Amino acid sequence: MTGYREVPAPPSLRPGVECGWRVDVPADAAVSSGTVLPDGCMDLVWLDGCVVVAGPDTAAHAVTRSPGSATAGLRLRPGVAPTLLGVPATALRDQRVPLTELNPLAARRTTERVAAGTDPLSALARLTRDLRADRGAPDPAVRVAARHIAAGRSVADTAEALGWTVRTLHRRAGAAFGYGLATLRRVLRFRAAVALLAAGRAPADVAATAGYADQPHLHREVRDLAGTTVGALRRTP
């Protein structure tokens, strides 16, 4: 998407925030369109004068930006946002929900800060700190579960490493990530593949490295999750 760039998360937020990002479309540009790919994360987004929560996606999400528009966001690591928002991730799956529907007070305070001159990305960082102070930090075990699943460990091994039953792991996964463990594994594997393709790796190498059964498996997953081909995805910035 035109003008997209990532910025480091504030040090105090890095345990739960992957990065900040901005999309600035020049005033003399044409309407900008792009696609947000599933990555297992949720975002807090400053969009059109308000805060929007981007839920966990299970397919590509089309986005359009008008000339002269500016959007900012914080990308929260998998499993972090539900604790901060007090809402299970399943309730936000494949949705974009105004924060006013989830926490009107926090939404109003953030809007007031931006109106008073605070940079939107800084206002989102302040919002995240306030939510963490109100609701506490997310359970570190949730992040451990995501790492284990992303690394290809079985559900049984992951549950045992956490001291949970398999049933507990499945229940916690839905609330934390927005979908079951099989879908989480699929999305995180796809995310790894996208990064490898962007780095210029050959599809056959990407399939083997990311954990696909074979190259056709990679091609099928890209069609399902990105709505495009591997070749087109490699050409997309």
C-alpha cells in the first residue's frame, strides 16, 4: 500500500507490541488500495478520526485509502489484545470494530489527545499503557503457546509444556487468538512463508522451510489465505 512503513514499538511496550506502522497517502495521489494478510495479530488503528480494533483475520482483508489520508496503528502480538480489551478474540475475528463499542472511555480519551495535538501513534501507545494498567498484562503462557505452535510442536506437547490439559489449551486458544489451534498454526506458517517470499526465497525453498508438505501445499494455502498466487505475492511490496 502507498506510503506504508513500520516503526519500532516503544521499549516499554515491546513485550506485547510488535511494531507501530503508518500509511500516508499523498494528497496528489490516486486512491490507494492494498491487502492486509492474516498474521495472527490484532491491531489498534487510528483511522478517520477514531480508534478501530482490527480483529484476527482468517483471510485477506482489502483496504482502500483516500488521497491525503493518514493512518497509524500498533500491531499487538498474538494473544495480547483480548486481555487489554476484555473481549475474547473470537468476538472480533475478521472484523474491524470501533473502540467506542468496547471501551467508550478509553476511546474518548484517545480522541481527545489526538485533537489536542498528540501524534496518533503516540496516542495509541498511551492507550495501550492505560489498558494494561487497568486490566493487567496478558498471561505470558499465551505467548509461549503461540511460539510452540508456530514452531510446529504438537498440541499435546504444547499443553504439557504449559502444565495445561489439551482441553484447556484449546479453550484458551479460542479466547486468545480468535480461532482454534489448527487455524493458528496455519496462519502463523503462512506468515512465515510470506516473509520468506518477500526476502526473495524460491517457492520450493519456502515450502520446505516454513513447514508445508510440499510446494503445491504452499500454493493452495496462499490462494486460500491471500486470495492470490505465490508469483503475485512475491511481486507485491
